[in-house]
Amino acid sequence: MPYYLEEKIYAPLLILHGNCDSLVPFEQAVILYNVCQKTKSETTFFAVNNADHEAQAFIQRKFWQPLSIF
């Protein structure tokens, strides 16, 4: 989701982004999170270490609880 569409977010947002993503720059996730924080949107951000786009690293037990809330 482009950060400039943040004002259209009406539900809580969970951002999971790999810091080694070769398709979508990690910085875009950071920008989106920061914009959401400034506008008081309910946002949770997880940086996934050493994860590329669509990596198996996203299927980790530590993400199950946050995902179950959403």
C-alpha cells in the first residue's frame, strides 16, 4: 500500500516486511509505518530479518499471535 493512501485506512494495519526485500524497498514499509503513527492510525510493524519478498521467514511462530488478532 502506498504511504500516501494512509488517510484511506479505516481498520488496524499490520505491516510485516523483510529487511532484505528485493522487490519492495524496506524503506517504504518504514515510511508507511511512520506516516500512520503521525496520523494516529492503529498500526503494528514487524521487520523480518534476512527475509526477501515472499520468504519462508514470514511463517514463524512469533508472528502467529499478531496475525490471529487481525
